[in-house]
Amino acid sequence: MSAADHAIAKAPRERFDAAGRRVLLVCVAGGFTTLIDQSVLNTSIPALRESLHAQPAHLQWIVAGYSLAFGLALIPGGRLGDVLGRKWFFVTGLALFTLVSVVSATAADPGVLIAARLVQGAGAGLVNSQMIGTLQDVFEGQLRARALGMYAVTGGLAFALGPPVGGAVLAAVGPEHGWRLTFLLNVPFGLATVLLAVRHLPRPRPGARNANLDLVGLMLVGALTLALMLPFVQPPAWTGWLAFTAVAALLLAALVWWQRRYARAGGHPLIHPALTRSAPYALGTATAMAQFGSSLAAGLVLTMFLQDGLGLSPMGAALVALPSAVAMGVASALAWRVVQRFGRRTVTAGMTGSALAMLLSGLVAHWAPAAVLPWLLALLQLLGGASVGLMGATNQSYVLRHAPPEAAGVSGAILQMAQRIAAAVGVSALSGVYLRATDAGGGHRSAYLYASLVCAALAGLAALASVLAGRATAREAAANAGGAPEVTRTVSRGEAPAR
């Protein structure tokens, strides 16, 4: 455990005041409303496919298109919030997301639903890009770490609770109308959160930040995000892959050149230099990226396997996934105690446990008897949920410690954008692996094994990245004389994981 972590662990626990609790409630509610949407939809995919007669390409756009639009909105939204204030971007994004949920629920063909999901994703991205920045603006020190941790835990629980909620809705009203009702669930929660946000989020403070948007940087980042995500949402031929790779490389080079030129000219570049120079920030973001992509893809493939492969009802599939949500909630609540003892190693241990759960799930699905398979998979979901609960908020807190206050919104947006890219890649690639393997005649069990092995490999890469991030942080601390400056900076900026 580092000296910085030890200093935070021994600090007296602070409490949120009434205004802080209200801001935290709004951010948590907005995050939960927008993030549970996609995980609920995973359970509804088979019913939606039958109702709308959707083709595989339609399904990929319906599922991954949301992540595409979400990712495209994050960095522009974060930068706009940094410069112009966050409150009204939050309200606008959530109102858009909520209203278009009605369009999704009433869609009569796949094209309408795809368009609605793209708009919903953009609204959700605009909302979430304001949340981390708002929490960093409003809170300091230990309270900031705890608030960011609660937001991260809420996101994890939203993804874990989605399948049980979706399964319960489909069981209650039937598949034909159940998938539509899952979209309508967003409406009352979204409207209530909009009203709370109008009343309780802090007012924008004109002139509090430098009004320099770096429009060229925004356009380059948007184009780069599109080039990275689009081929996974709509897979092209091999020549298309080469073209997208070349375009992405050129856009990345152009972005690096422009950011340096813009900074030399006295401007405030979109991506703060402190972020590009920080190895712990980059490696922590890579950890979050691999974890998010592998977890979301594993959840989707599990739902497809349980319903299409084992013939379970949506409610039955939801019950298999329920232990993950329970374990994640319990582990998240206890994670700060583990971090007090083991520090950053908590992230590595959590990712290792997640990789092990995915690997064992694939092996069990391939060889276990059908009668006991749902029980075994539920047990492994318990292990996977506990592992993610330990590391999710912890890793986010460690990553965001390296963000300067003037780049609070962008730093959180980059972290989330990386996760959204991973979601688009993971969901599209892994669902493709599963569907191709079943079409090839290998059966659902073999298909699930192949997909689980890929997910486990991604989670293993996340564990490796977390080890490297820990070493990079230790090197940064050692570069300070005796480590004392690092401890001071950590305590003053609240770099401990949530407690």
C-alpha cells in the first residue's frame, strides 16, 4: 500500500451536506436512468427480433449504435460543460433521452428503432459527460472520491440489474409488448430526474472557465471516435477494415499535431497536456476500457445463450444474472475496506476474478449437464459481480486523480468514451463470434465457450494494465522527494477510492 493510500485511509471520514446530497442524488439518478437502458435491452433482444422481424445487421445497430452515439457525444459534451457550465447540458441531454424513449417504445420497424437509439445514445452521452465534471466541481478531497465512487458503483449496478428488470417486465406482460415497456420505464424516472436537476444542480458560472472550445480538436476527436467505432457497429469487408484503420491513424496523427500547435499558440487544447503525459491515467483508462467491453459483451452473450441455447424464459435468464447484481452491490459497499488494506492491488485482484469467472462460465457451459447448468452459471455470476464490484469505483477514482480541475469534464469524458468504444467493439465482435459459431453448426455451447474465452482474455488484459498502472503510479510517487509532495497532493485532491 502506497504512502498516499495510507494517508487517505487514516483521514477522518467527512460527511456530505444537504446541498451536496441533492447534487449527488441528481447525478446518481441520471447515471442510473441512462446506463440501465442498454442492459435491460439485452434481455429484450430475442423478443424485439421476433416482433420487428429484425435482421442480424439491424440488431447490431440497435445494440451497438447506442454506444456509438453515446461515445460521440462524450468529449464534446464534456468540453462544453467545462467552458459553458454543466447544468443545462445535463437537463437537455436527459430530456432528449427521455422523450425519444417513447419513440423507441412505439417503433414499428427496425429503421425507426435504430434512429431512435442513436438519438437516445447522443442524449445519454451528453448527460454522462456532465456528471463526473459536476461531482469534481462540487466536491473536494475525500468527499469527491466518495461521490465519484458512488457514481461508478451506480453504473455497475445499472448494468447488473438490467437483465433481472428486463426479465421481470417480459414475464409480466409477455414478449410482444414487454420489450416496448422496457423503453417506457425510462420516462417517469427521466422526467423526475430532469425536474430535480433544474432545481438542485448548481447554476452555470459564466467566466469561471476559459471560453476556448478548440472546435478543430472537437471535430477531430468526433471523426476519430466514428472511425474507431463504426466498423464494429457495421462490419465491412477486409478492404473496408484497412480503409478505416488508415483513416483512424491519420486522424490520430492530425489530432496530436493540432493539440501541440494549439497549445504553442497560447490556446487551451481539448485534451489537457497533463492527461497525455500521465501513464497512470492512460493505463487506468485502458483497464476500464477492457473491463467494460468484456463485461458488457459477456452479459449480452450470456443472455443469448440462456434464451436461445438453453431455452430459458426471459425471467429465467434474468434470475441467472441476478446474483451478479447482488454481489456487485455488496462488494462495492465493502470495497473501501479492501482498498485500505491492499491499495491498488484491489483493482488487479478484481479483474483477475472477473477473467476467471468468464473462463469458468465458458468451460462449464460446454461440459456441464443441462439440468445443473443454470445453477452453475448463476454461481459464477456471483463471482464475476463481486470481482467487478471491488474494482469498478476503485479504478475510476485512481484514474481521475490525474485530471487537473480545468479538465474535469474532458477527463471523465475520455474515460467514458474509451469504455463506449470498448462496448461497441465488444458487443459487436462477441455477438458476431457467437452467432457465427452457432450458424457454423458447432452448437450454442461451443459458441458460448468461444465467446467466453475472448471475454476472459480481454479481462486478463485489463488485469495486466492495472498492474502496469500501479507501477507507473509508484514511479511518479518516487520521483517526488521522499514521496511527501505526492501525499500532500493526494490528500488535498481526494485521490482515494470511494469509501
